[in-house]
Amino acid sequence: MTLSELRALTRKKLGETTTAFWTDAEINGYINLGCKDISQRTKCLRSNTTISSVSCEASTSASAAASNEYSISDNIDNFFAITEVAFMQEGTDWVKLIPTSREELDSIRTGWRTNVGYTYTNTAGTTTYNYDNNASTPTHYYWDREEDVLGLDPPPNDDNEGSGYIKVYYAYDHTDVSGDSNSPTIPSSLHLAIVDYAVHVGYDTRGWGDKANDSFQKYLARINDYMVERKREREDEEIVSKNYRNLW
């Protein structure tokens, strides 16, 4: 549905076809809020990109000093969540990395934080960066949205440094739709959920709590139906894929 159609249906459910209570701009705002909430709850808007990996092996060049962590915002716009990461190990094979967290790494591999080494200056005054590192082939990744960090463990060595070696699959936030003839990028099966959300906010702004809560429950039910159906579709795909493989 277009923005105009979504707004008209929202007004119909609110019982107001004029602009006596809610202006078009207000309802458009509620619709866009619904799109953002849906994209965050369902992670239905997805894309992927590649990031260049940097070696954490020792070097005397300050410009070569490296970390196992990368800034997400420097590489991904409108980011919301990372869903999967693959790595081009030693420049030859794409391998899916195992998701982890810093807390989990702390519990299973004490000292992992120092795998990148440290800055060391010897008696002759020569400074080495990433000194005493344990750089190798990355097998795990972690990320933190609030800290804007994507980390690899172990940190890459020289054999695993390269342009586009890190492939990140991610979910992103919805961009506000404007113009009555334009449509949200949310899947069409969720457009009625957008309406329910907008109706919920509209009722809430008037202080009609019961009606607002009823609309919100309908909204959540549509979200749940979408998630259940998506899970079922993926399970069906896995079954088909397994049967295909068993033919060989």
C-alpha cells in the first residue's frame, strides 16, 4: 500500500475521515513510527556488505598498529543488528564465523583481549606495535550496537588481511516514507500491522487507553503471525535442501 492508502485506512479505523483530530502530517508520522518499530522487531529489512580486514601481526610502523575491532558505523549506514558474518580465510574460502560475546570469551578463553598484543619499546628506543600478539585465522565474531563495535577472534594475521575479507549480513532501520504515492519498504504482508500501530498511537494521543491497547494487541498479533510464517518458510527450505543433498 502507498502512504496515501495507509493513511486512509488508518483514518477509517480511527473513525475520522477529516482532519478534525489528526492532521495528515500527524498520521504520516504515526505510520513511519510503525515502520521503524516493525523493522526493529522483525529485522525484516536486510542487506550485506564487505569490510577489509587488518592484520594484527607485529610492526614497527605506527600506521600499521591494528585492533581486532572495527567501527560498524564506518562501514554500514542505518545499521540495526548483525545477523551473520562470514570471513575469507587466508584469501581462499568463505567460512561462516561463530557468533559470540565478550562475556562468553571472558569465561572460556581468559586473556583473549590481549591477543592483539601491545605497544613495546626496547632499550634501543625501537617501538613495536602489536608486540607479542596471537594473530591467527578468525573463527568467531561479536558486536555491540551501542558501542559501535564489530570484533573478530582471533585477530587476523598477515594471511588473513585483505580487502573485503569480512562479509557482514545485517538488518537495518526503516527510512521514513514521504510522498503519498510512495510505499514503505516493509514487506507488504506487514502493511496492515503498520495501520494497527498508527491507530494505536492515534488513540493513545487522545487518551483512549482501551482502544489504544486493543489496536496494539492486534499489531503484536500480526507481528507474531509474520514471524511464525517466516520461521515455517525457512524450515521448509531446509527440508527441501536436505532432500536435494540426499540424492547424491
